[in-house]
Amino acid sequence: MTLRDHTILVTGGSSGIGFALAQGLLARGNRVIVCGRGEEALAHAQATEPALITRVCDVTNAESRRALVEWIAAEHPDLSVVFNNAGVQSRRSFTGDHALDGLEQEVAINFTAPVQLIGELLPLLRRQERAVIVNVTSGLAFAPMADVPVYCATKAALHSFTLSLRHQLRHTAVKVVELAPPIVDTALGGDTRSDGTKSAGMMSPEAFATEALTLLDEGRDEVLIGQAIGTRQHGEALFQRMNGS
């Protein structure tokens, strides 16, 4: 299924890799909806790409998410592709006093919300002739950085869920894809981003999106970019090398 002439939702699509994916999808002739929590960021994205359709939505909030799903069903009933891209990353040390700060939000944004959104959108997606769910995980789902343990764990959980969802939907018209980025030069995590990711060579969001969309067009179940190829292949064997002694 080539990603052209579709109606597509990208969560967390106002910046970073979500916005780069949205730009690439627009360039291919798709109708692209991006959602996010920040009105200002969405307005800036639309000012840059006027063809974008924007919608304020906190995917972790049941009422906000339900309103998004109802709006899509009413205004964009031909939605056939969903990129579950929204994510946050926080450094956490369980040797200190603040390891649990913001824990529920990190788990919700990275794992619980995409699972809930998939469940709520599936009735609409299953009505399409063909549909695709793209879950954006991370190379760190396979080999974690110890200073961002919850981020890595939620991405590993989303990887596992994606495998099971793909199996459950294998006889339907809904294809389930995992997209695992490498370390991309975005604001993910802000000042709390992992030291390991900050010190590694980063790919630009634009270069990532270009490669990702090319590989997605090939119909792969897993799309691994850059360092994610190695972490998927070697997994926990890389842990000591990535995290030191």
C-alpha cells in the first residue's frame, strides 16, 4: 500500500519527526491531519504547511480523544492511515527522590494512549478497503538506555503490542506496521534527554522521514532506520556498550 492519496492522522504531528512525516506525506498528495496538545505549535505547523489539517487533542485524555475520533468519523470518514507518533522522554534515576515525577503521563503518552486510540479508531479503519496503523517505537525498544528507563520500557511495550495486534488483524484489511527511528535530532525530552542519545550521531527529522516513507511504501511490517537496525538485531547484547559500566 503506497502512501499516496490517503487521509492520514499523525499524532504529535506539529513538530519533530511527526511534522517531518506530515510534510513528506503532504508532498505525496495525501490529506494529512496532525493533532497535538499545543494550539500554538499546531498554528505554527499550519502556517508552515497551509494544507495541513490541525486538531487540538490530548490523546491521554479520554474525553479529548473521544472528541477527536468523533470529529474524524464526521468530517474525515475516509481516514485510512494512522501514525501513532506522539511521545515523551524523561530521564529518571531511581537512586534519587524524584524518579516517579510525571510517570503516569510518560506511560500514557507513549503506550496507553496509542493503544486506546487504536481501539477507538479500528471500527472506522476496518470500513476502508485498505488501512494502515503505524506505531512509532524506537531503537531503544530493543536495547535500552538506562537513564531513560520508562521511555525505553514503554517503547518495548508498544513493540510487543504491535506484534500481537498485527497477528490479530492479519485476516483483515488493516495492516499493522512498526516504525523504529534511530536517534533523531528533535526536542524529544528537552533538557532531560538521555546523555547517551545526546552524545550519539543524530539523523535530521527530514532525512528520517524521507527514508521512512520510502521503506513504508515497500510494504514492510517493520521499518528500522539507522541505529535501530543494530539494536533490533543485537538487542540486550548492546546494553553494556551503550550504558558503560
